[in-house]
Amino acid sequence: MTRHFPRQLAWACGLVMAAAFLPVSGRAAKPALRQITTIATIAVPASAFDLVTGQAEVTVPGGIVMQVDSSSSWKMQVRATSATFTYLTAPGTGKPKPVAELQLRPAGGGTASVISTSYRTITSSSKTTGWDDYAFDLILQVTSADAGGLYSVTLEFNVY
Amino acid sequence: MKTKNLFFPLVMYALCGTSLSLAQTTKQVTVNASVAEMLSLTVDATSVTLAFVAADYDANTGLATKTAAKATTFSVSANRAWKLTVRPGDQYFTFTPLGTAQDPRKPVSALATRTGVTAYAPFSGITDIPVATGTGGGYSKTGNIIPVDYQMTSALATDPPGAYVLTLTYTLAAQ
């Protein structure tokens, strides 16, 4: 009896620890996230500007696609890793463009979330049927204070 | 012997743990925005006429001056600093006589422009004359609507009757 105890204990510990992470048919209890989009591009042509106000708003439908796999309810959040865009054309020059001029919303409609450096919930759902796609529209506002050129910002998505 | 018995259960946990660690919950996406340079110039009229009549001429000097206030209004919309300039298409007016008069080769210096209440600036050959400057903004921004006045002089001694035409080219450029 004493001779078999360590092996039985090891089995029990292994199964309990494994079961804690794989409760239902091998899927993770915690939602898992993976990305289809790694780089999203927004083009703002000169024709997009309102000549009277000097402002433009450009929407890229489904510009970002993520995938979620979850066996339970989950929420997705997004934040920017910096408060302003990086002006790649001439770094350090011009007026810093705030990330608040970028919004995300579930593709096709829904409430748009203004991007900031704090996490904002952009969508949520119940358990998925596998790796389900979740697409988001990108909405960028441009003012006449934004010089022509290339702006960049990194968004961080999180599911829980 | 005991070590061997423990090996398989622990390997099983290790494998499960490894597969679970691949299910990350945070991902990063780079968003690049390409903003075009925008410089837009519009004008409300492309033709200005200054009609001299006999009564315009000073009976003693034979000189006349005619003005056309706010004859053309330019509207600028841009997302960077800009400057507006104007340049005559030739050193002389094109002349179409009323009758058989010869072309007097009237110089462009007989025409001057201004914006606002500044002094008139006469043209001088085929060179640019600054009209206005500004920074980014649409038409609604103060200074982006630019009315232009024109003033022309004529002399009975040198200008035979006829039509004098000069083409002016306005150019909006980034500063």
C-alpha cells in the first residue's frame, strides 16, 4: 500500500491539475484570442476632407478581425499603447495626434468606442462554437491640424 | 522505480499545461493611417472686366484709374501652411483694337491687385506676387476666404481704344 501511494498521488494530482484547465471537451475555460489582422491601414484621401471645416472622417469596415475561442461568456477590450499617434513621416514634428481621434466598433454597427490608453470593452458574447471571427470597423477623424503623412498607433486587444 | 511511476502523470500535466499556455488573451494590432496632403483652392469668378468709359479720363492729364473691388474671391482649404501667389501670363496685355489701332504693348504694370485694405501692388513682368498666407484649416477658418481687388490705369496718350486682356494664374502652394 505504501509502495503505491506516490504513484496514485501523482496520477491524482496530474488529473486534477489537467481537469482544472480542461473542463469541457478539451477547450480552455478561459477565452483564447488570436488575430487575423496584424496591421490595419486607413487611407485618408484629399477628397475625404470637408472643404469648409477642413475635417475628415474615414471608416474602414471590418478593418480589424480577431478570433475568440471560449467555452464560457467573455468580453473583449482594447486600448492603445500610447496616448498619441506616432507621426512616421517626420517623427517628433507637428501637433501630436491623439488616439482619441480613433474609434472602434463592431463591424456593421453598434456603439463606437473611443480609443484611449485604458482598456475599453468593445464586444462581449457567450461561449463560442470554436474560433469565431469578430470584425471591427475603424473610424478615424482627421483635422486640418494633421499634416499629410503616415501616422501609426498600436492597439492591444484582450479577452477575459 | 518510484521515479518511473511518477513520470507519466507529470508528463501528462506538463503537456496539458504547455498546450494551454498557447491560448494567449492579449494581442497587438498596428494601425497605420495615411493622410493625404490637402491643398484646395477655389475661385468664384474666372473673369474680371474693368470697363473704361470717356468720363473716367481726367480731362487735363488724360489719365484714368478703374477699380474692381472684391472682383474675385478665393477660398483655401488645407492641412498645412500655405501661400497664395499670382503671376501674369505675359509681360504685356493682349490687344484687340476697336478699329485699326496698333498694339500699344500695354505693360502688366498697369494692373495692380490687393487683398483687404493693403496698398495695391502692381504686376512687374512675369513674376509672382504674394497674395496671402495661412495655416491649416477649411473655408470657415479666418483668413481662408480671400477677396481680391483689382486696379488698372489707362492713358489716352498711350492706350488706343480696344480690348486689353491679361491672364492671371493664381497658385496655392505649401509653405
